[in-house]
Amino acid sequence: MTARLIGNPAPDFAAQAVVNGQIKEVKLHDFDNKWKVLFFYPLDFTFVCPTEITAFSDAVEKFQKIGCEVIGCSIDSQFTHLAWTKQSRQEGGLGELRIPLLADVSKKIATDYGVLNAGGVAFRGTFIIDNNNVVQHASVNNLGVGRNVDEVLRLVEGFQYTATHGEVCPAGWTAGADTMKPDPVGSKEYFSKVK
């Protein structure tokens, strides 16, 4: 179900969120003309979730440097999100947070993005949405394994490169590495360098 979103407009959303220690409404269109990473996590006050959220928060400047914003989302309320930010990281909390956390209490956002599980919480869904609000990447982890924030950053850089230059990124590509032309003749330039 999540794969159907790729190449299509991202489902719109508007929800209460915790932003810089305050509660306010956040909409997808607040980030128009920017790339976005929207990530879902199961629940506040759990175990793997704070490691992911704080990793995204700590890396947010790397994303913003390439014109990308990061937004977290769970089915918890904005008040629960806020309470979790008041708990220190050493106690399993979030501490100061530099990314917005959406409150998807109605579960509409998780449903629209195809990540709501049978237990009523979101799987660990990750969506890369381009500056035209089109979904370029979707991946979903089961609850027990967290994501790699550096890999998400690498994917954003790859999709941005492809969008700007029209070339494609081979396996393991990192910013600055060789890309290839997406045709049988042009791709030989890349393959001629492979050892």
C-alpha cells in the first residue's frame, strides 16, 4: 500500500504538533518548495523511538543544509509529545527537540501513508517528499528495528541529485561519487570505470 505513494502527490496533512517546545498546527504546505522527510514511529515513552527521534533531531542541520526539513509523527497527542520533551535523554526522554512532532490522534495521517498497523500504531515508515510534494521514497520497518538517519540523508541527497541533473545514482552512491546516464549508451561511461 505504501508503494502506491511513490511518484504521486504526498497525502496532505494538518495536525497539532510540538515545535520548539510549543504546541501549534503544522501542515504539509508549511514546507512547500522544500524537500521533506516525514517519519512515523509507534509510540511516545517507548524504547527504540527516542533513539530515532533524537538522532533525526541531532542531524537536522545536515538536512536543512540541503534544503530538507524533518517531521516526526505518531498517534500520540501533542500533550504527550510535549511531556516527553520534558524528560531528559538519560531517562529515555527526548530533551530539547529541533524537529516538529505531529500528533496523529485520529490516525488519519498514518492511514493515508499506509503505515498504520493492526494494533493501531504506526510502523516505522519513512517518506522522502520532494520540493513539489511528490513522494520519492517510502520504506517501512517493523517495530523492533530503528532506522539509520545517515542512510535517510544519503537517499535525500541521491533523489535531489537525480532531480537536478537527470542522472541516476548507482548502489552505495554518496554525494560527490560518480553517477550514470540512464540509457544503454551513456551508462557505459560509468561502467567503464568499474574495476
